[in-house]
Amino acid sequence: MTRVGIIGAGNVAARHADVLSGFPDVTIAGVADTDPHRAEALASKHGSPAYGGHADLLSAGGLDAVYVCVPPFAHGNPERDVLSCDLPLFVEKPLSLDLETAEFIASEIARKSLPSAVGHHWRYLGIVEQAHDLLDGRPVRLALGHWLDKIPPVAWWLNRSMSGGQIIEQAVHVLDLARVLVGEVAMVHAVPEDNTHDGEVDRATAAVMRFAGGAAGLLATSCLLTQKHRVGLEVCADGIALELSETRLLVDGQRVIEDDGQAKTRVDREFIDAVQGKDADVRVPYREALRTHRLALALARSAAERRPVMLDE
């Protein structure tokens, strides 16, 4: 039986706990959160002990792996402490608010040769594999990414110093998908709306991206709406246009292919298999997620500094 500890007890942590508790070879061994009521609520649902801090969870011992599902501003110390215990690590995106923290964690994971994974579950969408097949041999020349949505109902999200902004906290999923289907990005130039909200996130951003392979890209983000309007990635290659969301693939504006809805289960199952030493299909280990994180940070930096940013800067 694989014993998993969970740091953080918000909605995403609860989703992982539900999936993990559905595996016959996994048990939730403990839940830690700085809000003891939230920790207790999630822990009691799964019959496990609750802890007021991650240090207490780790000190209790008996863990085989740890999930870190904390807000962007809280990343860093939990991962360092988990790695100091030589435990495999699953981290929810975004990795951090800065590059230095994420690079240190990546180096520690590599130094200790520990299994790792990051919650870019879009990589496990069945429709992404079908998109690969449809593009077979046809390089993407144009990519259009969107995250047009509402402000999430968590107190820290509008604070730029706590969430990092919409590109880092949300659109990173779309950027990760763009890297999969199009390739690495060489240059970005993001233009934010004229933000009059001091210290808060930009409510809208438009960005141009130049991919290393020659493709052109655009990214549009907004949190001005009252509900999720458009989230996904469109790509154009020779003779074909594909539009992907988290639930479906639209081919040439006509044929609809629905996803099987199992991505959020697969991302957890493959990590657990890796922890158990099995042949596992972990598509986004921490080092791979760091490349997407670097891209998101470059876009945020470009918007803040009002200038193009090269990815090798």
C-alpha cells in the first residue's frame, strides 16, 4: 500500500485526494494545511489525520510520497522539506512565483534521483494524442492560445505578489500544450491592459510568441468575465486547423472529438506507478514543467517591463 501525504487542502488537493483514494493500492496518510479546519475537513473525509503544518505531517513519518497542492506564493519550503526526507514529489502548478526557487527544487530532485510529477494533466488528454496523429508530419505554423475567464473565488488570486498573475496561475496549461504541439518558444512580447489596480493582476493581456521552429503564436488572457468563456489552443498546419480545450477537439471547424475525461485520473496513476517502481508514463516530471514555467515567467516579465523578452535571457 502506497501511503501519500498531501500538503494543502484546497479544491485541487481535494480532487487529487478523491482520485488517489479510489486506487486500491493507495491510502491518504495525512493532510496538512495552515488552516486547521480545512485540513481536518479533507482528512476526515478520507479517514486520515490532519496536521496544521507540513513539518508535522513529515515528522509523523510513514510516507511513500507527498503531493504539494498549495497556492503559488506558498511553494518552496514544502518542496524543500519533502525532498530533505528523500520522498517522491508531486507538485501542482504553478511551480513557484520565481525561477530561482523552481530551479533549486529541480536540481534537488535530480541530485536525489527521486520520482517527480507536476499537475499538467492536459498532457494526458486523449484528444492531445489524437491531435498529434492528425498533425503527423505537418509542423504547426500558427498557434492561438486563450484563457478568457472570471476571477477565481480565492482571496489571494487578485494579489500579483501571491498568485503571480493569470498567465502564471492559469494560462500555464495552454502554454504547456503549445510546447507539446508546436515546440519551444524563443521570444515573447506581452502587452497588458492599462492596469489601474495597484498591486493587482492585469485583467487582460495580449502576447505575441515566436517559436524556435519558426511558428508564430498569440496568447490572449482575461479575467474580466462572469464565467469561463474560452480556454484552449488553436493550431494551424498545412491543410488542417485544430482547436483543443480540456474537453474536446474540433477538427477544421466541423468534426468534434470528445475527450474521454480520464486525464485527471491518469496523471495521478502514472505518478503512483513511478513511486512504486513500475514502468510509468510520467509525461511532466518537474524538470519538464520547469521549461513551461520559464515560458510563463518570461511572458509575465515582458508584460511588466513592457518589452520583448528572449527565452535565453
